[in-house]
Amino acid sequence: MAGATVSTTSVTAATDSKKSYLIPFILVTSLFFLWGLAYGLLDVLNKHFQEVLNITKTRSTLLQLAYFGAYFLMALPAGIFMNKYGYKRGIILGLLLYAVGAFLFYPSAHYANFNAFLLALFVLASGLTCLETAANPYVTVLGSRETSEFRLNLSQCFNGVGSFLGPIIGGALFFGGSEAGSGDLGSVQLTYIVIGAVVLLIAFFFYRTTLPEIKEVTADPASLAATTEKPLFAYSHFVWGVVAQFFYVAAQVGVGALFINYVTEYWQGTSSEKASYLLAVSLALFTAGRFVGTAIMRTVAPNKLLALYAVINMVLCAFVMTGKGAPSVYALMAVFFFMSIMFPTIFALGVKDLGAHTKKGGAFIIMSIVGGAIVPYLMGTIADKQSTSFAYIVPLLCFAVVFYYGWKGYKRS
């Protein structure tokens, strides 16, 4: 996603306070950039494959199914692997899977086989799952505890940079400066071969670099006894948090999946390349929105801001459904800004006061991103049978669920 997964594990590290961890920090921060880049390229691939492989919008959204489906299926295995073999080996495994998935784009493009692309993307996203599982805990311990929040926010900025550059790179290379340049898959081969080579190089650097050991901090017995009397799913705010996160991620992924289609169809004369650049600007707005939203939360309660942003996005989606040329495209771009704070806010509200259930509850909320794998397919079906503009009724309804969570669903029973 255009934002890092939130870590729910308390960790400590056997670090030397006098030792500099600048090089390990730079390496771990590069992981945030890598998965931001992968996500930024994803929505550009949708439109490119529609043109080159002559597939429908519905079928093109299977890319999102492969990508986010991998997160859903591989999150628990990735965690088990790292608990047994350590986070450093988990990162290296993730980078190797990322590279293998990238290299698989070459034969997929050679045979122009969309199903092969889905497999390649699934392998690549499986690697990203490992990276996201490990990166947040590592960043928090690569230095003093007092500056851990600053380091994590700094690293997440590079996730936004990767998401911003992805559509720019995809627009320039995949569409080749003109619609005529989008008629083959050679640019896709070249792009992912270069990405795979860079990822392998980073994996080598990780292999050669000493990283601190990370240990989980377990809750004390008294805390466990106080909180395990009530089962996890008896907390209504947590249950609604899982539901809200499912629909939020569904909305976020769906909005981006058909973005280029929408722009080229409703803004007359706009090429796929220019639409890719507008997508990049939208993702930049998403990143900026997180900083603005965080500042606003100093004076406005998070649940109230969440509800307000959800209502704004419902209104914007309703206008997007009218297909009114450039104004409706600008409205669609504004949706990204108001989505920015939703994922972390829902997460934080959902795990609040869960006590010893916090880690397990957080895992369920993270797994609810499977909404991004399922719901965009519905949008593609509506776009093929009705219109692309009407398909945006799906994120409108999803934001309605998010509004309910910010209004009432967040309240702890």
C-alpha cells in the first residue's frame, strides 16, 4: 500500500549506544522506498495491460488480487519464519522473492501471458510482505529510543517517494511518450529487470551488514491475567475496526486501480502517460495529507477527523460519478488527500485498550487489507458493464462504512 504497515510488536535490541547504525538505517529505509515503488507501478500496469494484452478492466484488476492476496496469504508465514530465523534472514528472503518476482516479468512479457504476470506479481508481493513485516521493528531500534518515532516517520517518507515515482517511471517507459509507444512489453521487461538487479544488490548489502538482534517484549503475567478474561472478538470497537479497515483498503486500491482509465475516458485528449503523471501527483497528495492530518489531530479527535474525511470522500466520489471532465478528475485526485489518515487512524482506534490482545488484534486488522484484493474486481466488472464513472459508487459505499466507524463504531464497549 501507499503507506507502511503498522508494527504491533514491542521490541528491544542488543545495541551499543555508542555505535553508529547509519548504514543499517539507510539500508532498512531503502526497503520502504522499494515497496512504495512496487505499489506505484501497479496501477500503471493495469492500463498498460489493457492496451497491450487486450484484456478487460475486470480482468486487469486481478493484478490487485494477486498483489494484495499475497499480503493476506503470506503475512502469517512471514511472521513465523522471522520468529524462527530472525528478522535479518526474513529481510533477505523478502528481497530474494522480490527479485525473483521482478525477473519473472521477463518471460511473462516475452510470451505476453497475463496469467504469468499474475504469478510474477504474487511472488514479488510475497517478498514485500516479508519486508513490511520486518522493516518497522528494525527502524525503531537502529538508534536511541528517544528518536525512534522520528526515524520511523523519516523512513515512511521514502515510502511516499517510491509511490510518487512509480507512476512517473511507468508513464514515461510503458507509454513511451505517446500512445503508439505502448504497443509492446519491452519496456516492462527492462523496468523489472533493472528493479530485480537493484533489489539483489541491496540483498547483498544486507547479507554483508551487521544488524542488531531484535527481541520481543512480552507482557507481564499480571497484565495477561487482567485482559484474557474477555475474548478478543468481544471488543466491539476492534471488530468494527477490522470491518472498517477491510472497506477502507478496498476503497483505496479501487480508486487507484481505475484512475488512469477514468482520466483518459473523461478528460478529453488526455493520454495514458499524462494520466500516469496525474496519478503520481495524487499519491504525492496522499503523502502530504498524512503530515497535514497528523498536525490537525493535535486539536481534533482522531475519530472525528476520520468521520469528516470519510464524508468528504463520499461527496467527492459522488461528483466523480458524474464524469464532468477535468473538474471530476480533480475531485478524484482530492480523494487521495482525504484517504491519507484513514489506515493508521482505523488501526490505532481498533487496537486501543486491547491489552494483551493488542498484537493479535493488530494482526487481524492488518490481514483485513484483503479488501484491496477482492473489491476492485467488483469495480472492474461495473466499469465493463456500466461505465468507469459509475464504478466509483463502490468506494463511495466503502467510505460510508469508514464514516460509521469514526462516528460510532470506534466506541469501546
